[in-house]
Amino acid sequence: MKVRKTRYLGRTCRRTVLLTGAAGFVGSHLTDRLLQDGYRVIGVDNLLTGRRENLAHLEGNPDFRLLEQDASEPVTVEEPLDWVLHFASPASPPKYLRWPLETLQVNAAGTYHLLELARRHGAGFFLASTSEVYGDPLAHPQAEGYWGNVNPIGPRSVYDEAKRYAEALTMAYRRRHALSVRIIRIFNTYGPRMDPDDGRVVTNFVHQALSGKPLTVYGEGRQTRSLQYIDDLIEGICRYLRVDDPGPLNLGNPQECTVLELAKLILALTGSRSAIVHAPLPENDPQRRRPDIGRARTLLGWQPAVGVRQGLALTIEDALVRQRETLVPVRKAAQG
Ligand code: UDP
């Protein structure tokens, strides 16, 4: 899809978005897609959990630049903006537990500054929120109307409550300033380019299986998750940019499985002979999670197209390629 062009000071300009978290897993895939669709992209990332290598292929692209700075602090841009997309935040449990204050800050102060930026530029504001706002849900599957079951002071609260605050602030800006906003709640998403050290279930299991290490299933592995392939999420986001509705909107794949089933599937797909070991269940780990995507289906005509087997196969293939890329220089160095 090619984007519309806007008139600015008598000139016709390409549409421009500012995207925080551009060097992250979701952010870098979204950057690629927006560039493909004809946008100019200004990325903002302090590389706390994002990785420069996710954007390496864009070096020299005149439609992209990266501002290496903390999205919690005000960002200044001179050119007109059509969208401010806020995707910066540590997002895997081990990462937000390691960076609790930074997580709170980027979703609270960061969201505030970026809403102000959108307001000053007359741009739309798009918030990447999370299924974590539902906490350990008592309703199943989770529809947008469910208010959640969140421990406000537990270890995960730094992420859950920060995203809930970010949603509240976004809606307040819509009410007070008539700002055009979009809120998505992203359910567990996986795919190529995930940081092998992010500590999430898919990355851990894939890397453990490929390196012959035991797969660490937390608890008995009876808790469920519903896994969405990255391309489906990106497609949903791009469709939502074209629809005038504040949300919140669930984007996820309703195909649900237990963590133990997932471990077995990854063993089968990799052909690995790794063992499965059990480790303690983290505090407040949600028991089950599955999105109700009825709203997204109606509003966007969207639904996931990639099943978990296919998506995991693509993810494993990518992990293998990256593993080889890192091994080759080590071997060469060892031989030389
Ligand atoms: N999990 C696991 N082994 C791991 C990593 C995660 O059993 O090595 C479990 C975790 O306890 C949770 C689920 O997998 O129940 C998904 O965890 P993840 O960290 O991917 O994200 P969450 O959905 O909890 O935000």
C-alpha cells in the first residue's frame, strides 16, 4: 500500500512518522513495513533492550534515521509529523524486571512527552499497549471490555500498571484535546529477529533446543499462551492506522496452547533431543491468556494468517542462520 501525500508549505511531502522503540523486535519490523509502504520514519531508541543490528540493513536509506535517545525524555523534531508511534519499552518479563524504573518511566513520562509532541504537530498518536493490562485474567478469552486482574504492587506491576497508565493518559488526551489516538493491546508475539537473550518462552525454547540444552518449563507448564507471528501483528497495525477508532484493540492469535505443549512442539520442529526440565513459576505469572479478536476482525477485516507451526518453523530457520553467522567468525578466528 502506498501512502497518501500531505501538503506542507506549498510542497508535497511524504508522510512522516516518529517511531519509538524502532530498534526493538516489533519496532524494527514495523519500520521495514512503514518504509515499504512509502513513509519516512524517524526512529527513537536508546538501545536499552533494542539492538542496532535490527536496523543495520537500513544504513544509507534516505527515508530512515535513528535518534539514539531515551524515549522517556522529550524528543524534538523540526519537520511535520503525521504519526507518533510509541513502541519503546522493555517488554519481556526478565527485561522489565531488570529495568523496573526505566519501564515505568518510558510508559509514564515517555507517553506524556510523546502525546505532547503529537499534539504540537497535529499528528495522530499510536500506543503499543499489551495483553498484560488484563493481568492474570479471570475472564477467558480476554475481550477489550474486560478490566483485568492486576496486582498493582507485584513485580510485574512495573510493566502492567505502566501500560495501564499509558492507556489512561492516551484516552485523557483524546477527551481533553480531541487528539486522534489508537491503542493496541499486543498479545505474545514471536518471530525472526527476537533477541536470543530476551528470556521469553519462544526464544528460550528455540535456543535451548538448537544448542542441545534442556528446555526450562516454568511450573508444570500447564499455563497457556496464544502466540502470534510478527507479520500478522504488523499487518494489523498498518490496517489500524487507516481506521479512525481509538481502541483499545486486541491484536493476537487466538490459537492457545500450554507452555508444555509448546516445548514439545519446538522439540519436534527442531528435531532436538534436549530434555525438558521444570523450574519455579515466576510470581504472578498469568495462568492463561487468549485474545478475543472479534473487534479487530470487524474493524480491520483482519485475522492472523500464520499458524503456530509455520511461524515457529520460520523463527527456527532464522535462529539457525544467526547461529551460523556468529559461529563462522569464531571458527575462522580459531583456525587462523
Ligand atoms: N516460560 C517458561 N520457560 C521459559 C520462559 C517462559 O516456561 O524459559 C513461561 C512463563 O512462565 C510464562 C510463559 O512461558 O508462563 C510465557 O512467558 P514469556 O516470558 O514469554 O511472556 P509472558 O507471556 O509471561 O509475558
